[in-house]
Amino acid sequence: MASTLHDTKDVVVGRAERQMREHFGDSKLTVRQKLALTCRILFDGGHDSGLAGQITARGPREGTYHTQRLGLGFDEITEENLLLVDEDLNVLEGQGMPNPANRFHSWIYRAREDVNCIVHTHSLHTAALAMLEVPLVVSQMDTTPLYDDCAFLKDWPGVPVGNEEGEIITAALGDKRAILLAHHGQLVTGATVEEACTLANLIERAARLQLLAMAAGTIQPLPPELAREAHDWTSTDRRHQANFAYYARRALRAHPDCVAEGTEI
């Protein structure tokens, strides 16, 4: 006989959170493996735009981070061909050069100690929304991790290869995890690679939903209190880990070359 049907929502939520902590443990993947998988995950998720976009994660020493080599698409990244660079984009490990636009990542890492991974892409629907100079509107349950957590930069500062763009984008991002960049694309941050990957997938879906909804009528707002509750419920480490593990298994089936053979997700 059921014994939980009269439990309050708080009790049910607390129980579910404890169960997630028990069933979803820390990943055994290295940061480089997670980054390589993230590149393939996002390629399959519509984030490909030629050689545009950068995915980075803090490196083993302060002031360093991993990133992909300029000249390779997201579908060509492996754990072996990633670079380790410093804040001046000098290559410390690996062959080739990083994308010069990585410079603004250095500014974000300096300003945000909580950020350990950054994903910047020109994904189709976020780029289309950015052309309209319209902020992201979160009005659907699945996209609530971005509720009140996505900034908007209305003025395009030009190609982000200078320090000025690093200052502008970092200031506009503030303490939020994501930002829509007018006439440009999107950027998300995460305390982990898993979190940043999940949010990158989500912001592209949110932009697509918004464009569809705008074409059909007027978007109606979510009740703020419930939206904030949903944001917090869907923004835990264990949920990010579970989401990433699913995305990674799917990517590995399609792209078995991106990590060493025998790697377990």
C-alpha cells in the first residue's frame, strides 16, 4: 500500500534529492574527455557554425585553460588534440593555435571564480533570436534553468578578439550563468563542464521555442515564484551529471573517436 501519497511537496522533493545523490555519482571522465564529448554533443545539437565558437575549461594551473585548436570543427575535437593555453593564449600543451576570440574567456574566468567552463557558440536559433535584438524569454518548464539567469547584451561590440570585448561581455554577464549576445550568439558558463554543456543545449532549445511561440502569438509569462522553484530544482549538480551522461552516451555512439577506446561514461 502506498505510504507517500499524502506527503507534502517539500518532503517529496527532499526525498528525490537524496535519491539522486545516491544514484548519480561523480564522473570518472577527465576534463579533457568531457570537453571533447561536449564538442561532439553540441555539434549534434545544432551548435556547429564552421569554425566559430569556443569551448573552454580551467586547466590544472591557475591562469590556464583547455580549448580547441583553431582550424578544427566541433565534430573533429578529441581529447588528444585539445590545447592548454594561458591567459595570453600562449600554447602550453598541444599543437596549433587557439581561436583568438578565446581572449574574452580569460576576462570571464578572472571575474568569476565560480566558473570553470565556458561554452560560446553561434547556434542557429540563438543567433536568429540575437538578430532581433530580443532577450531570451523563459516561459516553458524545460527551460526554467535559465529563468532570471540569462543576461542580454543589446549592443554588438564587434568581433570579440580584443580586451575591450572581454570587459564588455563580462560586465554584461554579471553574476548570471548565461547571456544572449545581440547580432552574435550565446554564451553559457558552468561550475562544471557538465553544467555548461547542459545549459548550452538548453539555451538553443529555449531560443527555438521562443521563435516558434513568437510566430504563433504572444508569449505568456511564468508565475515568478514557481519559475524560481523550477530553476532551483533543475539546477543541481546531480541533474547536470545525469543529463551529461545521457548526452555523452549518445555522442559516443555517434563519435567513438573523440575519447580513448574503452572509456566509460
